[in-house]
Amino acid sequence: MRVPASVKFGSSKAAPAAAAVPRAAAATLPAAARAAQKKAMAAAIRVGADRSPTQTAPPKAPARRPKRQHNFVPAEPRSWDEAGIDPEAILGLTCRALVGQSKVSGKQISEFTALPLPLVGDVLGAMKKRKLIEYLGANAIGDHLVQLTSVGKQAAIDSRKITSFVGAAPVPFEAYLRSIRQQSLTHANPGPEDLKHAFSDIDVSEDMLDRLGPAIASCKSLFLYGPPGNGKTTIAERITRAFGDAIWIPRTLSIGGTLVKLFDPAVHKAVDPPAELTRQYRIDRRWILVERPTVITGGELTLDMLELQYDEQNKICEAPLQLKANCGTLVIDDFGRGHTSPQDLLNRWIFPLEKRYDFLKLPDGRKVECPFDCLLVFSTNLEPRDLADEAFMRRIPYKIYANNPDEEEFKALVESTASRYGVKLMPHSVKYLIDRHYKMANREFRFCHPRDLLSQVVHYAEYTGSDKRCGPTEWDRVVQNYFGLS
């Protein structure tokens, strides 16, 4: 197959690195000039949207929730320039992928590398010219079948000295930066109805929603603190739902030639693209659509987890937690009780919290500026002022106290939880629970208690095959089991 003149296999010149706009230069532009420049760039994007490598969805009628729109759609590249990667690197990737394989079609290689068939054809043509592969004929649809030659197997072995990575072709870092700017949390603007939807499966008071709302809408970091068992972690886990939509992320990044695995099935939940998008665009398969991420870490958190993790054997990096959480929420649970001291952790983030960008060190010693576009939530049972000094606390503008429920809230929560679990409450049984096991025992109410106690009622009924009912006898039994009374 013919290799276009613009594609230089074997060239020592790598793909262009991400070009950051100097901050000082940007700041010197007059406001009117910056506005005019922004308007002109927006117009240029609209004109070239149908063929640009990163397409912007066509304007839609004003909607009540603009965040539901897909402002960023990764379009399939038509050339190596649009793909933003060095074809020589894809040649090595293809060699590694073909090891141990026979009669592999061009379409299979296209699916594996997530690159369009014409670009794969360029690579196979170059490999054939170098005698790295041999053609074994064609399949039923006329697609060539290939396998590695002995020279190709040696080339695969040599390429593993650089990296053993095999998978979808990487996305250039500059394309990822564009995607973050267009999918940023700051564009979401969640309102009261969004918060009610986010917390619809748990009982959250109107007062708590009123306090959480401005903090979430501002996309600023916040402390959730208070006694244990009042739903701090449960609330933190659901905050991302208020922003509503899904985002596109690359499976793998290329940062200055360093490969970084970004997509993590343990963190990112893949979703199917809407049918209207797949009809309108040819999607770049190097990207995957996921729900806005919620990354939760607790006592296991160390400072090393906030840096690129380099795999010496495979010669590829794993993205740090804050990079995986971009355009979503990063929750530090049980803050102050982990392996890392609060002061060390806060010192690590004092700059990103203020500037909304971070610096990561590549394996070769270079440092690269990365976006810090996640809502950082600290959940703790400790007092915030006991964990950090004033310089840090002023960078976390919201400190929200998760208080104990009062008696009326607790009673209503018991009744609503019983209804949800299908448990029949005997007359005056809730009053008995409160008077006997809380007031007389001088025990504080917790939001988690109704769920935990009634769960034991359900478990007992399932074990004995009896009706799900709850009266004084049942309350005495589960309270003794739950609180460990002698």
C-alpha cells in the first residue's frame, strides 16, 4: 500500500509536543482583544467542525440544563496530523500486537489499535516494504491477511525495549487538554433540581441541600465534617451526579512521548454513546465515553498515588488519582486518619487548589503542567481547624457540618426507611425505640442508625421466614446486636 509523502516512517522527529500558551503573554492582552480573539476562534471552530479532529457539536436551542449537551465529541482522524501521533510508534505497536498471531486482517488491526483503516493501511504498507510482514491472501471481504516475518518478530522484540504496551493507540496530550477545557465542571452550573436528583435515593434535609448547593455549583473544594454515621461519605459519593452528563476520556495518553494509562475500569464507568452522536459523527475510538468520575480514596492514600506511577517492566505510566478524577469528584475519605499526614497532603495540594493546575514529573525527569479540574472533597470526623493551618483553610472555602438528626428527623427517617424495606412498624414502636434506646441510654441519633437497625430486622425475618415487622421485641434484639449491649 502507498505511504503518503507526508508520512515519514523512521523519522527521528517525534509528534509535536503540547504547546502551552505563556501565561504572562496571555495576561498582557487587553480584555477587548481577548474577547474578540475568543469570538473569532469560536467562529473558526464552527466553520471547520465537520472535518476537525476534535469536533464541537452543532449549536442547539437553549436548554434548561446546558450541561446535558455533549460540548466535546472526538472525531475520527483522517490523517496522521489529525491523529497527532508518530506513525513509527504505531508500526512498533502493530508489531507487538501481531506477535503470536497469524492471518490477521487489516480490519482486526484497526479495531485493536482503534485507528481508522486508511491509517492502518499506511502502516501495513510500510511494514510490507521493510519485510516485517507477509501477505497471506485476502478474506471474504477482500481485506488482506498478514502475519509477522522473522524480521518482524525481531522488530517486535526490539520495540519492547521502549515499551511493552499493546492496546488502543494513544491520544496526544494537547488533545486531552482541549477536552478538559470543553468538558470542565465549571461549565455544568448545577441548580437545586440537579441536587435533588443527585440525592434522590437518600434522605437529605433541605437545609443540607441549601448548604451543599453553592459549594457544588462553585466547583470549589470543601470539607464535610461531623460525627461518624451522618452520611458524609454517602453524600460525597453522590456529588458528581449533580453535574449530570458523561465525558469523553482517552484510553491512553502520550505526554511528550511517555505513555500514560488514563482509563481505569475500577474508577471509570463506560457508557454507550447516544445514538444521535454516532449517527452524526464518526467517533475516534481511542476515546471512551464514561460517567463523570467519582474517585474515592481513604486511609490507603499516599503521596506516591498523586504522582505518575511508572511500571519498570512494561515501561508505561499509570495516571495519578487527580488526573483520573478530572471533570469529576475526588473524595478523600476519613481525612486525617490515613498513612499520610494531613499537613503533607495539604502541602501537596495547596498550589493546585488555588491555580486549578498541577505539575507531574515524567520518568525522564521532565515536568509537565496538567489540569486539576476536579471537585476535591475532604470527609472527616475531625475538626478542620485541627487538621490544617489558616493558609490552607482559606483555599477550601466551604466547610459543611454534617450534624446529628433531631428527634423528628430521626423518627421520619425510621418510618421512611421501614417503608422502603417493606417492614411493618407496630403502633408506637418508634416512640419505644427513641425513649428506651436513645433517651434512656443517653445515645445520640445518627442518620445511619435507621438503615442499619432495620436491615437487621429484614435479615432476621428472612432467616426465620417470618413477617417483616418491628415492635419492642425486635427493637431490643437488633439494638443489642448493633450496639453490643451486654
